[in-house]
Amino acid sequence: MANVKIAEQADEESSVDIDFLLGLNGDSQPDRQTFRIGDLAQEFGVTLRTLRFYEDRGLLAPERRGTTRLYSRRDRTRLRLILLAKTLGFSLTEAKQLIDIYHQPNGKRKQLEVAIERFEEQLEILHEQKREIEQSIQAMDVTIGFVRGKLNEMPQ
């Protein structure tokens, strides 16, 4: 199974295998049609709580057999797309909108066209955020140097 870790909180370090999320590594379980919640949690490196949250938000729709959730290949693909969208900086609402396009007329092509448009827009946003962060880091370095100098000028 793929070793993918998705940070659940902003202060946690995340390590995402983008090739895995894009499906470039091939399917490790091509014949399997259903997956239990624990299977998907382990495969995608998310918590059971995360999967239940996605279900509550209407992003996943597992079949219920008693208290057991059984996820289809469709749910597994949707989870992959949700995590990809999150990795790329999209909100869950935006991820759902992109995923839902698939079910419209000519949805497969339209989904790809909209995705590339949104990805390019998001890339610009990320580049701008990177510039702003770099400016803040530079300002912080100068400020720390200034304050450290002032501190060193003071008698002990």
C-alpha cells in the first residue's frame, strides 16, 4: 500500500506522494471493488475521523452494512481527488465542485478543462503567496538584526 501522509493540522509536517495522488504509480489493488474505512485510512494516510468528515460533507458516500462502511472504487477515486485538491491548496468546497463536474454532460472532458483553468489560477495565487512570504522573511531578518543590535548596545 502507498505510504501517503496528509497533515491534518497546519503545524504538522506533511509528506505527500503526488504521483500516488495522480494515480501515476498504478493501482495496487486493481481487482478490488470495495474497501473498508480502515483500508482507505491506511492507504491514504488519513484518519477515520477525516473519512467520516468527508462523508458528512457529501464528498464520499460509502455503502452501509450494519455499522460497517464499505467504500466503492468510485469513493476511493473521489478520496484521491479530494486529497489532491487539498494538496494543491483548494478548499473542500472547491474540491467538491471540481469532482461534481464529472457527472455533467461531457463531464469527463469538461472536468479536465475546468481543472486546468483552476490549477493555473491557483498556481498564480501560490506564487503570489510565496513572494509575500519571501518579503516577510527578508523583513523579519532585517528586524531581528536591528533589534539584536539594539540589545547588544544596552548595558547589561
